[in-house]
Amino acid sequence: MLKTSLIRAACAAALLLPTLSFAGPTLDAIKQKGVLRCGVNSGLLGFSAPDAQGKWSGIDADFCKAVAAVILNDPNKVQFVPTNTQNRFTVLQSGEVDILSRNTTWTASRDATLGAVFVGTLFYDGQGFMVRKSANIKSATQLNGATICVLSGTTTELNLTDWFRTKKMTFRPVVINELSQIEQAFFSGRCDVQTTDISGLAATRMKAPNKDDYVILPEAISKEPLGPLVRRGDWEFFTIVKWTLNGLIEAEEYGVTSANVDKLKGESKDPPIQRLVGTSGDIGKGMGLDNDWLVRAIKAVGNYGELYQRNIGPIGIARGQNAQWKDGGLMYAPPIR
């Protein structure tokens, strides 16, 4: 009996010991190829869009740069793969990209049926409507019978039908596959209304010949938590991507920025900051990384607030729900400890 008790005690103690993470197939492939393949929107201001030289910017693109900095020590080792609403999940499922960081709404059905998993929310959004100012429409409840341009294969298309049905209103859909084609159709007058995430409407409005000719109506008719996805089952890579997102959010909470991260690493005596910058604890080692993993991400793209200010601020969207929890928003990261 004594021997059995000792064996049981030893097994129980072993379960309490920290275990090291081992690289999965996605992480192995990224390291072997020396590049992170990132599926993005082909051109959405504030989220992911290339300039004339092919340089990508936006909050989704910057997040991929942060992950590349964490894994490959270089934020520039990213291959951006443009996707649309029809093929975005297929390119992730097939292994053409390692991560899909493309203003995609986190839903139960997508989490359960796509063979992929969301790592968290990068941007809280909601679906809205944009109309011409000259139409003198003040509320979405005035849109009965309107012709509405909408992207196919999206939650936007489903929300639109649900909302009009609940309001006992009708509309005429113009369903289009590409955002650029929707923008062209809306600006040319083919449809009275454009509907998508409010962030997308704000980005489109910035492209108008005169943005003041268009207004975004006050209603948000849905919840649209947008976040990156990775393939289901490769939990080591999932953990790294998830905690890169959490780390950037928590870095803002504690005032760790791209400008001061090196200084804080050398001087801070604040325990949460020490864990963020890797001078205490072995968080990185538990993920198969070194303890400078988050320092590299912050130096590459900044904390979450810097990401937001640089990318979303210019298209005119206030922090709102995307503010830190202590400031009345929804951005709340589990602790790095």
C-alpha cells in the first residue's frame, strides 16, 4: 500500500510540473521557410492595403508583422496573400497561408465548422449603412425598399436579411464579390446604400471624390468581433498567436510602447512590466520562444493603442469599444504571468 501511495503521489506531482511547448507542423514550416504567410484583405484602408510600392499597412497587416517578429525575429518576414470573402477560409484550410488576419467576424459556426479557430478579437465592430447625404436619410428605419450593395458570402449578407425581416421592411440586394466593385457600384449610383462593417464604411468614405457627400447612419445592427484565425489542432502555433495579441493589448494597459520598451526592460521594477519584457518569469520558454518574444513584437509595431492610432485613427473611428477596459472599452487581456 505504501509503495502504491508513493507512486500515486509521484504521478500527481508530475502533473503539476511545468511542461515545455514543442513546435507543431505550422511553426516548424514557418521556421523552415523563414517566412510567415498571412492571408489579408486585398485593400481595406486601416486594416490591410498595399501602397504603390507594394508595402502593406493596416492593423491586420501589422498584427502579422508582430507575429513574424515573435517567431522569426524580423517583422518584414511576412508574405501577404490577398484574399476575398469567397476564398479566405479555403486558403487557410489548404495551408496556403499560416494565419488569416482579414477583418473576419468571430462566430460560433465558423469556430465549429471551418477547421480553424479564432485567437481573439483584434477589433470590435458592428454592421452599418452608408447613404448619400443628399438623400436626407437620418436612420436605417427609413431604408424600406432601398437598393443595397452587400458583399457575398459574409455575415453582413445574413445580418441584412435578418434585420429587415425583424423590421418588417423590404430591400433590393445587389450582391457583389469584391469590395472594390461594391465601392464602384455605390459611388456610381447603382445602389442607394452600402452596408458592411462600420470600419469598412469609414474606409470606403475616405476614397470618395468628396467624403462629405456621404454619411454613415447611426445604427449598428450587429456585433462584429473581428479577429485572426489559425488552423485547428496546431495548438503551439495557436498559443503563440493568441498571446501575441494579448501581449500587445496588455502592453498598452501598462504603458509599454515601441519607444520605451528597451528602457523599461533595463530599468522597470514593476512585476507586471518585468513579465511583459521578459526580465522575470519564463513565459517565452513555455511557448518554445525566448523571453524577448513580446519585446520584439512591441518594437516592431507598438502596443495595441499604437496599432489603433496609426491605422484606424486616420479613417476617423474613435476607440469606443476598442478602448482599454479601464477606459470603458472591451479590450481586456488575460494577464501575462
